[in-house]
Amino acid sequence: MPTVSVRMDEALYRQLKLCAYSADLSFSKFLRPAIERAVSPDGKATITVMDELLGIQIHTFALLSTLAREQSPDICGKGLEEARKLLAERGLLEEPAR
């Protein structure tokens, strides 16, 4: 079985070791389920920094959308039209059902 080395700060390491000890598990046996949960059955990562970035983007979009709607309602329509065009060019927009 391969061995993995992970760097972490001392406080986190002590907390994890204490949790493993409290659960009467070796450090490896304690961490293994958390590592296994990080990968979905189809082999893709379930936890990514992209989730955080997407959250920030959605928040920013909501703020800008609200501001645009208050300033000029037709700006929102133009922005949505441009966004759809850019998403479609990148293959990120589903084809409408017929």
C-alpha cells in the first residue's frame, strides 16, 4: 500500500492525533475515511477550491445584477444576452429542449 506524506500545522496535527487516540484508531485508520470521502465514486474530487471560487462568483454576480437592475433594467437583459452568448461559445449552456 502506498504511503502519503502531508504537511500541516502543528496545532491541526495535535488535534487530529487526539481525535484518533480518542476513537482508539491509528492515525492512518482515522484519516483514511476522510481521504476516501474526498473522491466520488466516479473518481472526481468532491471537495475543491473551485467550490469556493464559484460561491464568490455567484455572490458577485448577484450584487452586480441587483445594482444593474436598480440603475437600468435593460442593462440586465443585455448582460444576460451577452452571458448566454459567451456560455454557448464555450459549450457551457445546454441546448434548449425541442
